[in-house]
Amino acid sequence: MSRRFMSVLTIGSDFSKRIFVLENSTKISPFHDIKLFNHNNKFTFPAVIEISRHNIAKYEVSVDEPYNPIKQDTRKNKNTGEKELRYYARFPLFNYGMLPQTWENPYVKDHRINIEGDGDPLDIIEIGSHPVSCGSRLDIKVLGSFCLIDQGQADWKILCINTIDPLSKKIHNSNDVEKVFPGKIAAIIDWFENIKVFDGKPKNKVEGNVLSPEITLEIITDAHNHWKDLIAGKYPEANIWLNKSS
């Protein structure tokens, strides 16, 4: 088997800036082309970082462009109404990214909270020791999850740590996170609940408690099955999510 070399290619600037994920120098889709279940350890998954820790520029995988590059989000300026690049008002306390081959189905209510998904891949919150650059592909260990109700949609957050981080051997669940990083989970939840208030939007809400790694695996599996339904054409109205390559 040939060795896989993962890298990134950055094209353009400002509104046109796109960060492509490459495998062996060839563009791939981080949404569709990286296998989710590719590790012997059931709690380990591949992930792609969109926002490096302490970076306030709001980057995310573009679900409707060829190869699903990472781009900076935009919004309307509250005073002028003109489009502008979006920046967070507070620095994230984590590396923010996504799980490939997952999809939070906007056409089906999540049976745990009875709300439809937001139409994006599952988000990951990586709490390791070091910032990870945008576009990086890494293996993460699942520690738990919580559901953010974001503008009326279900938006699951997968709490995790980079498997090569030295602390990975000490942290296995949210209780361990609290022992190693007292108050960190509460700070993360506060960040998510209040981050859109600075944009003049209502406060978000985290539904319930932080769930166990075992339940989180079920959430990931459900999102993967929804992705498979998407790929199989079960939702013809969802074609924008299928624009994986040119």
C-alpha cells in the first residue's frame, strides 16, 4: 500500500481564500473522501481542523463547493449592510474542526432531542496542549459530547483530544477533563452559548449534560449513517451537499 501524504493548498485571499486538503498532492474532500472508520480503536477517528486554537477568524468547510475547501465565513455588517469576513468576538479555547463522512441531517429530527440537524458535518472540539493549523488532518480520541441548540437546530459538539498529545493517555472522558483542566468544560459551554450574542443574535443553549464516550459513539454512527443516506441520494433536495469534486 502506498503511503498517504496529507497537506494543504491555499489559494486566493480574503473573500476568495480557499484552503484545500490534499492527499499525495491531489485535492480531496475532507467532507466525503476521508474514511471515518479507519482505526482499530473504536474511540479513535480522523478529523480535520478548521479553526486553530486562539484564532478568531471563523473558518469552516464549504459544503457546496468542489472538493469542499475550508473558507472564512461571512456576515453582513450591522451598520452598512455590506458583506464582511466573520471573526469571533472571543478567542476559542480549543482547536475546532469536523469529522469526515458525518452529516447532521436537516430533514430528520434527532431522536435524542427531537430537533433537526444543522446540515453540517459533526463538529469536534480538540482540547490538547497545542494549537493545530487549519486544514490539518489528525487522529482524535473521543471523550464525550454535548448538543448545542443553535438557532433552533441540533449542533452536536464532539469533545476530544489529539491522540499524539501526551495528555491523551490520562484523559478518557469528561470527568478526566475536569480533573486535568478544572473548569474547562464549563468555559467551553459558556463560549458556545454566548458567542453569537456579540453578533446581535439570541443566546444559544446546550441541551442536557456532557454525554459519555460510549453514547457519543452512537451519535457519530448515526451521523455517519445519515451521510450514507445523503450519498445514496435519499434526499434529492440536498444536492448542494454532494458537490465533492469538479
